[in-house]
Amino acid sequence: MKVPFEKLDKAFENRLRLQIMSVLMVNDRYDFNSLKELLDTTDGNLASHLKGLEKEEYIMVHKTFLGRKPNTTYEATDKGKTAFKQHLDALEKLIKQQKSG
Amino acid sequence: MEEKEIKDELASIRSLMERSSKFISLSGLSGILAGIYALIGAVAAYYLITTNTSRVYPYHGYYSFDHLFNSLVGQLLIIAIVVFVASVGTGIILTNRKAKIKEQAIWGSTSKALLFNMATPLIAGGLLMFIFLVHGYYGIVGPSSLVFYGLALVGAGNFTFTMVKYLGLCEIAIGLIAACLPGYGLLFWAIGFGLLHIIYGSMMYFKYDR
């Protein structure tokens, strides 16, 4: 049984990163605070994983101001979207192989 | 990774995608209740119309507000407003309750998008109908309220259950039929706001609420 583990994206090994990416797949932009609330996580944890995804160039960061409050929003890049789809495909294949194997 | 682990992962991804982009806390029960309020309102309106001695003459001119609100049209307008406020109030209370169960913020980015997309056709349509009403074009209100409400639902359907979109299309169709058959405005209004809401609300209730 050949399992395509090598196809699984290392950048998505962390659960939170995969969750962030799922949200950005279906929303053009999503802001930091809404993400924090939705994923029920801490400022520091979320920020560090967002940094990680940004480093991979999977997401883009937009910094704007709402009045005087800073408002940071995130957007998935094409590279990130492709990587996410490939990762899901790999997960699906894993399930199928485990069923037939 | 175990198979179950992967399946959980995929399920959580799917749920996140839905929760982050769609407002899934709309209550089906509030749809049923809104339909019942509309039917009660329609019965009251029918009673008012049939017992009213002073006929409303179609007068395509300008009515003073005083005249407008003391007339039959004014009383019908009050019924419509009471039905609207009761429906929206029930909707907010029940949706708030469901949002707590579903752990979705009632005032988040999805509900804001939903409200904005609904409010635009509703406010534009409402103002237009009010202007026509002041000019004495009563017949236009029934059909166009259905059409504008339908448009609001089609827009809202992108941000909540897809079923809302189909309800909107049905409302538009009924509004257009009503426009072809003047004189049956109240009947179509009862079908559109009463019957359709009850059917849709029950479907939502059995599919998602329980």
C-alpha cells in the first residue's frame, strides 16, 4: 500500500493553519478578530500561525485603519489556494487507499 | 494518520467553511410564525375591506397624509406594519436563541452581509411603494411588496441557507402573477407572505432546527 504522505503539505501539518486556510478559501477577506472568535484561539497562537502562512506566501496581509483602530485582514493567495486543494486531495486519497487496502 | 482522524479533519474544515461564510442560525420556527402572523393580518384586512362602507375610490392625485392615514388604506397599512414588526421581532429573538446554540455570533461578518443584502431592496422597494401610495396607486403595493421581498431573499440566499434563495424566487413569481390579476392582491399577499413562509419555515425546521 503506497500512501502519498509526501503530497501532504508540511505547512498544513498544524490544525489551526488548515482551519485558517479553510476560512480564507470561502471568504475574500477575513479580519484578525473574527478569525480569533471563530477559531476560538489566543492572539499569540493565531498571530504566529498567520505569520507562518504568510512566510509560505499562502496568504496576503492587508493593514488598514477603521477610524483610528488598526484593522488587519487576510486574503488567500493563488499559491495558497492551490496548495490547500492539493492537500485536501491528498487527504481524500489517503482515505480511499486505507479503505481499499 | 488514522482514517477517522482524517475524516474528522475534513468534517471540521467543511463546518468552518460554512460557519465562516454563511449565517446558519436563521430559525425555521420564526418563518412558520411569520407566516401565521401574515395570515391573521390578511384575515383582518379582508374583514376591514368587506365591512368598510366608505369605498376607496381610485384617485390618481395627491392625498394629504391626514386623509391617507384615516382612510381604509391607512388602516391596512397599520396592519401591514404590525405584521412586519411582529415577524421581525420573533425572527430576532428565535435567531438569537439558535445562534447561541450554534455558537455563532449573531452580529458577525456573515449576519452583517446578510442584513445589508436584504435591506437594500427592502428599503428601496418600501420607499417606492410609499411614494406610489401617496399618489393613490394602491394596486401596485401588493404585487411589488412581494417582488421586492423576493429580490431581498435572493440576495440574502448567498449568505445563508440556499433554500432562502428559492423562497425568494417563489415570492417574485407570485408577485408577478398578482400584478397580472388586479383585484386579487390580498389573496396573493396571503399566499406569498403567509402560506410560503409556513411551508418554508416547516422545511427549515425539520431539516436544520432539530
